[in-house]
Amino acid sequence: MHSTRTALSVVGAAIAVLALAGCTTTATPPAESDAPLAEEQELVVGVQFPIEGLDPHGALSQDGGTGLAAESIYSNLIKTTGAGEFEGELAESWEANEDASEWTFTLRDDIVFSDETPVTSEDVVASFERVLALAGPLAGNFKDYTVAAPDERTVVFTPPASDAALLGKLVNFSVTPAGVDESSFAEPIGSGPFMVEEFVPGSSLQLVPNPNYWGEVPTLESLELRTIPELAARITALQTGEIQAAWGMPDDQVTMLREDSELVVETEPTAAVLTMWMNSSTPALADAEVRRAIWQAVDFETIVTSLFPETGTIADSPVAPNVLGYAPQELVEFDPDAAKAALDEAGFDYSTVLRFQYSQPQFAEVTKAVASDLAEIGVQVEVLEKEQAVFLEDLLALNWDINIQQIGSAGFDAATNLGRLYTCAANRMGYCNPELDALLAEAGSISDVEEREALYADAIEIIWGDAVGMFPMFPETAYVWRSDVQGFVPAPDGRVDFSGITIAAE
């Protein structure tokens, strides 16, 4: 893209260095292929998770389907390029004051929305205030923040306390025009590389290039994100050329797909952890000793190595190794006899049926395996597959006992995972620990990297020791695309950027 970018690393720098973020660099685009282009520049992607809505601010904003769509339709203030590294999108530059209690962003002056209206600081402020008002998943990062627009190109964020992790929290914050409401997202207006031509929720999203895009307008003439939740159908569609890219392939299919000369297969490390929260507000799970015993009763080493030999590594922390704040813990040893004895001593009621919810098809086998191991010691589990919208509603309502999902750390910073989800105020898993709250608050407010890492290590020790959840695996994502698709770059968070893709002539 022919655009000026601003880069900043917060991993190795203190706040005094953060204030130098106004320096600019130019992003390097992927190397272009010399292959001649196909006459029809059309890309169809098989999407595993249904795209139920296009609102980047509300309850579905961090959902895999909505997040993928948002990457193409909207622009963010900034984006991450690696652990603690950032580039500007709408923001030309930014700086923090000495203690990171105020952050000032300067917008580019040449960006317009797809309807040709300029993107201004008023739009940024309105979008941020809408995130807070809708109280969706992203809002948990910004409790008691204020935002102001001193002029058309300047936006000032003021956290309630110093916040050295603000950049990581903003990477999934999309900007829409001021004045939008729920009805606006049937035909949304954005400043991203594509715009919506047709949208059938849960089925298909048809996109075309945005001629007013601030970067290099995509070569693709059309992009379809087609929902194909069934694995067999997705693989068949790839092999026949009905679709040209997909991801989230299970391990037992990766080897077979690699043998197809017309396909490219790559696995991409994520900044996520396969996480099984246990609802501490459920009476049967209120005791940490009970939660630890349930964890001890599951043979996760066998489950991970048998179900995820290509894309899974046993986890030793609730955040991934490539995340600022990662601190390894001693693995929970599989010992069903000790687990049963601990449950007996705690007075566990074996007539309790624990509701284990999931929504993503690739979690079906692992949830069944966990339920089977627990059944061996007399713990009853009901495995509940739910539609994504129902899953999310029940998740926030704590209408479950065990919950499985893949939880990432936006910006590769533990603040966007632990600091957002594990506080008393977040109430995501019925767990509240004032000591943990204090550690997370301090870790998110100071600039010294070593001090932040030490505080997160203490926080992780509490989360792990209290068995707030079970954390079995660091996952990778298997991406597959047809060999004529040029410029496809796997994304650690699943939010693939399609803007630089071309289709080569056969």
C-alpha cells in the first residue's frame, strides 16, 4: 500500500520512548508475483464461522465472523504487526504523555468513507463512545475512559489511570461514521478496502473494492465470504475450486491437503489459548479445590496430542508465549484417583450435571473427550452445542458451567486478555478476586516492561492456582488456499487482510 505508517514497539520501551511515536515509516507490501493475472479477479473464501452481523462495536464485535468482515469493510486507528508492534491506519501518528495518562492521536488528512465523506476525529469519538454504550466485548478494555476531539484531526484518549497498554487494546477498534445506529449495518459505510454489495446474515457476504480506499485499491473485483460450517463440504469446495481459501482445518485433514499439488497449506501460530472457563458462580464449582480436581481428572496431554498433533501444544499459561505477560506454570498432572479423592473431601454432589457449552465445530471432539474423562470419576457432564448467537448470549449471562473457546490477546499484550476478562467488574466466569484485580490494574497502568511482566506473572499464578478455568492448549491455525491465489497472508487472529490478493492465470 502506498501509505505512510507509524510504527511503535511498546515491548522493549518505556513511556519516554512511547512519546516518540510520531516518527513515521512506510509499510512494505508483500512481494508481487510475476505470474500473469487471471481475467476474472474473483475470490471466494469458505468461512467456518457464520457472519451474523456487520456491527463492529456491539455484542458480536469480537466474534470470528464479524471480526473477519470488519477487517475488509472498516479501518482502525492502528493495527498490530507483531508482539507490541503497531502501525497506523487512520492514525498518522500518536504519542503518550510522560506517565501514559493521556494519549493523543493525529489522523491522516486524506481519508474518506466509501460514500466520500471525510473521516474526522468526530467519527472516532462517536465510534468509541458507541463501543462503551453497547457494552460489548471490546468495551471491557475501556472502563471509565473518556475521549475528546480538540479539532478535526486530533483525538485524545484519557484513561482513568495510566495505561501503557492502550495501543494493544485499540487494534480491533473500528471507526464508523458518527450517527450510525443498529439499522446502519444492513448497508454499512466504512473506510476499508472493500464495501458491501450484498449481505445474507449467516450465509454470505459479497464485497467489492472501495474506490475511495485510502490505500491501494484492491485488484480483486469481487470477494465473497461464504459460510460453510461443515468441514467435509469446505474441503470438497476447496478441492473442486468452488472456493479458493479456507482455514481452521483439523489436524487429521492437514496431511491429506498437503498432498494436493493445487493447494498451499500453512499453519500459523496464534496469540490464543484454548480456554475452558469454569463458572465459579455455579454452587458446585464455587470451591477452587473442586475446580482443580476437575482439571486434574482430564488427560489433556493425550487429548491434545491425539486430536491436535499438527496444530496444538500443551499450554502452561492462560496467555500464549508470544504475548507480553506470558509466565509458564507447572502443568496440572493427570491423576483421576487424586481428583476423585479431592472431590470426595470437598463434598462434591455427584448428582450435579455440569453444562459444557461450545459453538465451534472443531471443539466437538475435545468437549466429548473431557466429558468422558470426567465420567470416569463420576462427574456428569452435558455437552451442549449452541448456535453462535445463543452461545454468546449465554456466555455473558453465565448460563453455563464449563465453557470452551479460543481466547486471544489483541496487540499481543496480556492487558487485552487478562486485564479485560478476569476482573471482578468483567464477571465473565463468576470469579472475583480483589488481589487479582489489583495486580491487573497495576500491570496495565505502568510503563516499565519488566515490572509489568512480574505483575502479570503474579496474576497468572493466581488464575492458574485457583483453576479459574482449564487451559489445555496453545493452538495454531491451518490455512489452505489454492495455488493460483497470490498474496494470501495467514493472520494470527483470523482477521485476514484480502486487499493485496490477486488471482494468477492458470
